[in-house]
Amino acid sequence: MSIKVTFPDGAVREFPRGTTGTTVVEDISKSLAKKTVAMRWNGVLSDLSDALEEDGKIEFVTRDQPAALELIRHDAAHVLAEAVQELWPSTQVTIGPVIENGFYYDFARDVPFGEDDLRAIEKKMSEIIERGAAFTKEIWTRDEAKKVFAAKGENFKVELVDAIPADQNIKIYKQGQWFDLCRGPHMRTTKDVGQAFKLTKVAGAYWRGDSNNPVLSRIYGTAFATKEELDAYLHMMEEAEKRDHRKLGRELDLFHLQEEAQGSVFWHPKGFTIYNQMEAYIRRRLNGSGYVEVKTPQLMSSKFWEASGHWGKYRENMFVVPDEVPGTEEEGPVLSGKSDLMALKPMNCPAHIQIFNQGIKSYRDLPIRMAEFGCCHRNEAHGALHGLMRVRQMTQDDAHIFCREDQIQAETEHFVHLLYSVYKDMGFDQIVIKLATRPEKFGGTIERWDAAEKALGDALRATGYDFEIAEGEGAFYAPKLEFHLKDAIGRSWQCGTLQLDYVLPERLEASYVAEDGSRQRPVMLHRAILGSLERFIGMMLESYAGKLPTWLAPTQVVVATIVSEADEYAAKLVKQLKAAGIRAELDTRNEKINYKVREHSMQKVPLMFVVGKREAEEGTVSVRRLGTEGQKVVPSMDAIVELMAEVQPPDLKRAAA
């Protein structure tokens, strides 16, 4: 019996049933076979050694292709686990997944790993890689797997076998004498991992993320196809550590977080100045683009969220509140448990439909662009929280566009051009757009989803911008466009989004009167440019290493004196600067000027006006700019006028031009 194998170029060849991918690629080209590490069989990434039992399409994956990077990291995790058990045989291995930018493996041992252990493990990993042991797959019975792992003292593996659904095979992958429970796939041999890997840190982790379970020792690592890619990544990580927004937040006195308010930000005066400037900027941009601003309630009945569909799909991420007055008796219960439930809003969209539904809307009224800087709460797990980047309380530059189907293209173009303009103002010009399509669990019909995906794709093509497909990554109610921007050190951040939604207007019965007098559902475009203000500010701090553009800097200029005779003149200058709308501070401390310059440079203040006795007598200032050598002496009013232009936000600067 033979099968038909279709190649990427459309060519079809017949092979005996049971032929492996290895045989097929060797039959096609010996040179290609040397580079190939895996295959896609009917679209599924698979072991090259897998037998082909039916007709299908084959695509070979070489080590230098982006698709191979996950395999390199997956195999590196297995090599890490083998290295640890060679060095410390009594150590139990648990799970070791691939994660963004690398991999980790959790181990159970009496003494946690330390940073010093990493170098010894790396050396052993290099040895294992050079051995070039083949990855081979075996299918074991459930009882056999449990028996073997129990005999080895691998109790966590026994538990993992029990957790595998009864209809799934128990796959065991071997590399030489070492083996592990794994779903696969893997490359051909350990040598395919290569030597471009690095173990980065150790940490503690609870087994299965449950604080009631044992604490494991987690080793993080990364791997790339080439040494050059690894070196570039490690350099980026070094830069990222220097630029960590949490560190900058402390050093620049911008904000703090504390245990009593997990995931919520305490903004200090300087940090809140940045926040307010960002909000004012984006509010002006929205006002100038035809948006109307609204304000909706924080707390709403669970019935409201049931109607929207969020109660069933999103409830685990919502803060649920009983609708009752708490008990005040010392020995009585605080809550009765019998009251109706309410929830803090995790997003604004269902509430905006309530405003849309007030009164009758005509087709002539559309589009309606409705914006809100609404404070939202999402019940993120404690372990997932990360400074400003992952919070429980956030404010978004959120808006929803209610439009007709014939307006989708124009509204998409309008939004995309606005978004690109905003990002350019913020200093970002490298943007990747992804179209995220229908997920496994979704609301509405497949027909509606297909229509929404087509409409969004067609509209985006009309803007002239290229985009990628992110298969299955849409929201449960709508496909979406994701806008990923690159920061100063090459990291990608997903900030903006545009979601085309037919489902929520249907669920919440939004309608307008069409030209023919019939009732029609509006299309709802969910959109954000900055996304969470907290997260965007964190990203800006890291990209700019704390040295924000002058218009955003909390303190834009410090007037510092060299001698006490200049104090009165300096105070007058600060008064003039503030009257001109410039955020200025006065430094008349009895310290040497070099000390003052160094201190304000550490605080990332963009400019300093240094004044001494001569400047006071001549009405001048000595201007020092952060990050540059030297200074220039200019008349004080010239310096103020020049700074007035520099501190203008980019949108106001354009308007004044």
C-alpha cells in the first residue's frame, strides 16, 4: 500500500505506507536532509521519524527557520534535566516547558540550586549536546509508566501520568539512556540543540502553582539557533535590567507598590505628572478625532455581565462583590452569603452599549465614537503581577466605535492612521500588525466570525499596511488587530488593538434605524492605542531608560545656584518659568555645583539653568542639557522662550506651527 505525499510546491509523490519523514527528505535531497530537524505533516509540527500512514502534505523544518526555535528550546530543556540528574542523581524532574524567549525546568531537591550551580550545569549540557544522542519516541502503557517512574523515585512524574486523559497516549522520549515523559515533538539528536544556550537564573516555584504544594527549584534558560542571536538577546536583557521600570520608579520617586494593595499603583507626585500628561495628550488626540467622552459605573450587577457573556467566559478574572451591607456584630458573619452579586468592571464595552441604547439612533447618527478613561479591575493572580506592566487596577485609553457595515473600512483606516501618528509622537516607528482570528471558545456564529475577520482584513489592506495572521488568538467575542511596537532595545510590546464585534451588540440588543426604516445592529469596534496607561508608562520608562522626552518629564528644568548671591535671581527665574507653563524647580542648597549637576542628572532632568553671580548681574543663564557635554550661556528670556517651545506636547506643537 502506498500513500501520496504533497510537497509545498504542489508536487505529489508516492511512498510506501509507514515511510518516515526522514526517508522522504533523504529521498528528495541529501543536503536538505542534513539541515532538516522536523516536519509539518498536514500542518502539525511532528518528529521527523514519525511514520506517515495516510495521504497528506509535508513541509520540512530546517534548524535555521523560525519554526525550529521552539524545538531548540524544548530540546534544551530536556538536556538541562539530563545534566542536572547526571550531576545530582537524587534530584526529581517535574515539568520543563518552553516559554517566551526561552525555557525553564522545575526540580525537586533538598537543597535549592544557587547561581553558582548554573555554570556547572551549562558545562554538563555542552557535553550532552556533543554526544549527539538521538531523540526516540516510545509509547508506554499507563501502568508501565507509573511503575518505572515510581521505581526511580520520580513521584511527581507518577502524578503527571495520572493527570493525562485516558484517551491520550503516554509518550516517552529518550536521549541515550535518559528519558522523560513528554508530548513532543523533538529534533533528531541532542546535537541539533547547538551551543547557543545560556542558563539565566534560578527561582522558587510551587508545584503546579499551588502554594499548598511543595516548593520546587526552577532553572530558567534560553537558547537560539546561533551564537550571534544569543549574544544579541543577552545584551538586550542586560539593558532591560538596567532599564527596569520598577527600579526607575524607586530611583526617580515616581510610584510604588505594596502588599496591602496587590497590583494597584501608588502614584507619587512626579509619576502622576507623567500620568496626567499622557492622559491629557491622548484626550486631546481623541477630541480632535471626533470622539465623545463618557463615564460609566465601576460596580454593576452580575446580571449585566451575564447578559454581555463575560460572566460565563471571564468571571475568574473579575472581582465579585456581594450587594449587601456587611454585618457589624463581632461574633456574627460579615456576609450572609444570600445577597445578589455585583462585579467591578474589567472593561468598559458593555456599559458603553447602555449609553448607545438610550434613545433611538438613526443611520445618520453613525459612526458614534465613544471614549472613556475608565478605571478597570482584573483579578490577576499574585504571581502574574509585574510592576506597572501587569496590574489589577488600570486605566485604558478605551473607546468604542458604533458604525454601519459600510463604514467599517473608513473607521479602520481612520483609527490606524491615528494610532501611527500617536506612536510617532511617542518616539516609536517600528510597528507590526497582527490579525488575531477566532479562538477555540467563541461567542456568536462561525458565519458572523468569518464575516468579521474578512471585513477587518479587507479594511486593513485598504490602509496599505502589511499584517500577519495570529491564528486562534482573537477575543471570545471578536477578531482583533494587534499593534506591536518595538522599543529602543528591540523588545516588542503589544499596545494598540482594534476588535470588530458583531456579538456584543446582538447580546445587549443595540440597534439603530436604517435608511429603509428597519432596525439593524450596529457594528462595534473596540479600540485602544496606548492600552493601559500604567503599562504604557512602564514601557516608556524602560524604552527611554527614564530619560523621557522633555514634554513628559516630571521636572523639565532645574535652576541651580553656584553662590548664595544668585539665590534671589534664581527664584525669580523659577517664577517666570512656572508662569510660562514650564515645570521648574529651584536648587539653592549649599552644595557644590558639580554635586547638584550629578544629582539632577541621576534624576533624568532634561535641562539645568545654572546661575552664579555673573549670570545674576548680566541676566543670563548657563544651560546644561542632560546627556551632552558642555554648556552655553544665553540671556535668560531667550532660554525661557526656547524652552517654552521644547516643552510643548507634539500635538500642540503641530497645532501652533
